[in-house]
Amino acid sequence: MSTSPHLPTEPVTAAPAPARTGGTVTDRLVEANREYAASFDDPGMDARPVLHVAVVACMDARLDLHDALGLELGDCHTIRNAGGVVTDDVIRSLTISQRALGTRSVILIHHTNCGLESLTEDFRHELEDEVGQRPSWAVEAFRDVDQDVRQSMQRVRTSPFLPHTDDVRGFVFEVANGLLREIDPVK
């Protein structure tokens, strides 16, 4: 989840912005896919990542994981969600990644200036008041990004479903300079 000093902090209720070339953003993306597919050559890759690694990261649009980590298509599994938090669904994806598709290493990447640092679990209660149903999921908001990386590493390392937990490392991506800062799992 990303925040920007140029965006209002209140929820935006305006209509979606039109695409740059007319139509909706989805129309523009579908057109870009047509252009991509016109010159697409099937690389004949397997679903198993070449580097046997799964990367769990925040969905923030400022994180270009492939460029930041020097990855190529087929190198890794990428699992993204708000905050890069290790939730039950992330454990599900990592379990499939390890047990069915051969990954052995896990890299966790949170980042500075994350939107989850400005939310609380009150977000769920506000949603319940608005829509009349409580979300079944937790917001997983945090105040200390380093500590949240440690918690995420611990969740991976202690999951009974994951057979490969000896190579789990956590990082904070600095959005101002693009560098990764490794987090010591014990503090």
C-alpha cells in the first residue's frame, strides 16, 4: 500500500481516471497486451523458478522488484500484498512454491513510507460500519517496519507447512534511494 505527500489522506470517491490515450486504464492495459502478444515468443519455461527463490513483497507501485533485485523472467516466484505481510494466504502460496515447485529460499521485502504504517485495525471496523459486514481478514498494520519484517520472518520460519526455512531473509527497501537494508531477525 503506498502513500504520497501529493495525494489526499481521505478516501477518494471520484470516478477512475481515464487512460492516457482514451478509454479506461484497463482498456489501455489490454491494448498494451495486444502489442506485447503480437511479438511474444513462448520462452518454453517451466513454472519452477530458475533461482529456487520466492520473494514476498509489498504491492506498492514504487517497488520494481525485478529491476531492484536484478531478476529476469522465470527467476523467482513473486508474492505481493499490502505491506508484504506474511498472512495465511502468503503461507499458502509459499507452501505451494516450495512443495510443488521447488523453491528453497524466501526473501521478504517491506519498505519505508508504507501505507500500512498509517492504518490501524479501526479500518476494519469502519468497513463494517460502511458495508454491514466485517472483513474476515486483519489489516496487519504496523508502526515499526523493522519489527514487522522480523515478525514476518518468524511466521515463515515457524510454519509447519514449509519444509525449507533455513534460508529466510528480510529486508526494508528504502524508497528514497532504492537500497535494501537487511534486518537482523533477532533484536
